[in-house]
Amino acid sequence: TRKSRLIRNVPSFLMLQAITVLRFYTMYRPLRVFMTTGALLIAGGLALGLRFLAYFVGGNGVGHVQSLILAAVLSIVGFQVCLIGLIADSVSMNRRMLEETLYRARRGDAGCVGRAPAAQRGRLTVRVCYFGTYRGRYSRNAIMIESLRRNGVEVVECHQELWTDVEDRVQAASGGWRRPAFWARVLRTYARLLKQYRTIGPYDILLVGYPGQFDVFLARLLSWRRRRPLAWDVFMSIYLIAVERGLAERSPLTIRALRWLERWACRLPDRLILDTAEYVAWFGRVHGVPPARFGLVPTGADSRIYRPMPCPRAADGSLSVVYYGTFIPNHGVEHIVEAARLLSAQPAIRFRLIGDGPERPKAQELAQRYGLTNVEFSGWLEPAGLVQEIACADVLLGAFGVTPQSLMTVQNKVYEGLAMARPVITGASPAVEAALRHGEEVYVCRRADGADLARAIQRLCDDPALRRRLAEQGHRRFLVEYDLQALGRRYLACLEDLAG
């Protein structure tokens, strides 16, 4: 074979590759390269200075002035190298900005004078980085990501799982955060998250998912570095959840820390997202956040999963009243059991309670004490099985608790029932009344009142026409305002002014 004109031998090839790698690393990580080099030089100067000081204290400093001179030279050079690193980092940032400008220009979004607004140019101009240690399978995150994508937004997920469920967070807040194993898990998770973030590329908005009370601090630094706006889908207050779970009595220090953390987290993003005006008012009272900083995006439901399905009538003509959920105080399951007791003389009305959670043992004990035979408890079903149960429900139950969290939100199960064209009964609250009309799209009763819930169930079971009207009009309202497409429009309206 002909001798290469480019490479004389293997060592020279390896040398050229090493120089190329070093040049590119310095180009893309200048601050790290120069700061590390400067720190090593300063450390060398400090070591020599300490050496001279040791000799000087021992009375032998006269013969070691060279060490002092070299220490001074190394320290000065090290400091200058650090300054060069800061300048190089600024140059690198300008280069990234030019790259992003070129990226936008190639996508037809260069922001030239005379261009139409983003809403008129088309939705593909917005690229969102959905960031954090959020619960990837939680309905809020899945719904928001898909709703944005259905409105033409390019959503790139930068995600590492830290929390498994609400109980995991409550356990950590109850004292688990003091254990070294917890902090080791946190450090591993955020190290993976930062590693993934470096591969994301340019974006228009950094959006933190739920829960993001810890992620917002890191996200703010990253968005500042890229000079991009930051939004946070708060959705729920982990401080309020911890209070409702009784953590204030068990660990007052943790509660104060959570409140302080959440208060400062709310001050960092350029835009905050919540689902109801009542929750916005609560954040204003408790954390002092101005309402103008919030955008409203309702909870809604995932219309890919929850949609009308046929279901045959029960052979014995019985009516199925279904609750499903996590048996938390917000849902007031004990009032459902009380309603079942009051309707126990109606053998045609059957109650089915699906799911698991902290209040389930209490509800089961109450049903056993009453000797109820019209109530059946079931654990969590596979998604397809749960959807089938909802489809076959004659009446679907929402939430009846009186906790602040319950009063300020419209629960997922309410919207999911509307999505599947099922008649829904839920407890009255300002949030529910603002979202849906009683007797037209949903049926409401007094909260924490088993007798009123029993009357509402009896009314719907006795009136098939009312059940049909609630199902039809509720489903129609859902399609207009609360399905994926409608939610995405609201979400994008909250973000578009940030994207410019």
C-alpha cells in the first residue's frame, strides 16, 4: 500500500488526535479547563508558600527565597489563567447563542422584523424542555406533555425519576431526608439529570414538571446560563400536602423547612402554572405570590385513555356506584361508606370502591362495623380493567373531603368521568362550581355529609333521564374545554409570551 501523506506513523496520529480532543474540550468546556489549570497553579504556589513559611518560622528562611518567588509567580499566573477562563466562558456562551440563532433561522423562526406572532406562524416554532425529577407516570405530567405536542409544540423530556409516589415524598418529609441513603439517591439522580441535560440541545422554554419544588433551583441556574425563560407547573403544594398528612405534629422543623423552600421556589420562575383560581389565591395568602405570575391550566383528563365505551347492563338490573382513587383524606371515603349504609335497604344499588391508600383500612373497618353487604372493596386494577369499570358505572363518585386541597381542586376522577360520558357526583366547592354546572354537567352535594350524598345517589338512580343528560352534557363540555387539545391551547397561551 502507498505510504500515507497525512500521517507519518501511529504515534504522530495519536498525538494529532489527542490535540484535537483537547482543543474541542477546551472549546466546549473552557471554564472547567482554565479553572482547573488555574487552581492547580495556585495550589502549587500555595504549597511552595507554606514550605517557605515553615522554613522561615524555623529560622532557615534566608536560603529559600527562591521558593517564595516561585510561589508568587505560580499564584499570579494561576489567577490570570482563571481570568482567561472567565473570558473564554463568555466567548463560549456567545458561540452557543450564535448556534441557537442559526438553529432558529433554519427552522424559520429567526425573529426578523415584520414577522407575524408565534401563534400566527404556527406552533412548531416553540421547543420546550420538560425538566426535572417529576413523576413520569403521573397523570398531570403525561397530560400536559401530550397536550402541548398536540398543539404543535416540540417537547423534549429531560427527566430522571426521584419520587415514586406521594407516600415516598411523605416518608422523606417525615424524617427520611435525614438518612445518608436519601441524599445519596438525590445526588445520583441529579448527576444523571445534568448528564442528560447536556444532550438536550437548544430550547425556547425550560419547563419544570410536577413535583418540582426541589428542581426549580437547579433549573433556574441552567435557564440563566442559556438565557432562556423558566416556567414551573406547580399543580399542588407539597407543604400543604404534608400539613394535611399530619406532618406538622410529627416534625415541625420539616414543615417550616418545606414552607420556606416552597416560598422561595415560587419566586424563581418567570411563569407559574396552577389548575384553579382558588389555588392561586391560597399561594398568595400563604407564600405571598402575586396572582399575575400564574397561568391557569385545568387538570383535565387523558382523552387517549378515557373515552366513551359501550358496556352491557347488569343482568340483575342493579345500579353500579363506583369510586376509585388513593383513599386519601381529600376524597372523604368514609362519607361514601356512610351513604352506602343509608342506602343499604336498596339492594339494586351496589357500591364498588377501587384502589388503595391510607384511609382504606378505616373505610373497610367502618363497612364491617355497619355490616354492609352492598359495598365491595377492590385493589388497583390494570389500566384497561379500570377503564372498563368506569365505563360500566351507572354513577361515578368524585371527592367529598373538606381539606383545603380538596376544596381548591377539581379531582382527576371528575374529568375522567366526563371524558367517558359517565354521570358524576362530587362534593360542592368554589373550584367545582367555577368549572362545571350543577345539574347540567355534574351533580354536586354537600361535602362531609353522607346523608346528602345518599340523596344525590338516590336521585340519579331514580332518574335515568337525568343520568343521561349529565353524561351527554358533561362529555360535551369536556371536549370543548378539558380534553388534550383544549388543555394544550391553554398551556401554550401561558407559555407563548415567554417564548417571545
